[in-house]
Amino acid sequence: MAEENDKLHIRLHLYDTDMAVKVNRDEEIYYRNAAKLINDTVNTYSGLLKGKKSEKEILYAAMLVIALKYESEKGHNDTSEYDDILKRLTKEIEAVL
């Protein structure tokens, strides 16, 4: 039951839709920041493409930009190569000791 007490019901405005979500208290800021990112990105593309592209295409363009940012960051934070090196060095050190 303690887990349930750590949940918040919040309302987020995403472009032209209000959405009620139940979130962990410590994650609320991430949801609010994500909603802001979505709104800012959609508004930017809407301003650039309104009248030239459909609303659906504008939303897809915004999603693509957000996903590209995510994938780019994920690629920069990939530590698997370093993890492998550390494991090998640890084995070599342990073998010497």
C-alpha cells in the first residue's frame, strides 16, 4: 500500500489533448518535462509546416525529432565497450594477484 501513496494523479497538456496520468512522485518532473518537450517540438513544427503538411505529418515529424534525440543520447551513453575493457582488466589483475 506504501507504493500507492507514492503515486500522484497529474494532468498533462499534450499539444491539443489533456491527459490524466498516475505517476510516481519522484518521476513527476520527468513527465512534466517530457510534456513540455512534446509541446515545444510540435509547436515548432506546426509553425514551420502548417498549411504545407497535414497535422498527422506534423505530429510524426515531431515524434521523429524527439526519437532521434533519444537515440543519439542513448548512443553517447553506451558504456558496454568500457564495461568489457574493465572486466578484462579486472580478470588480468586478479590473475596476477
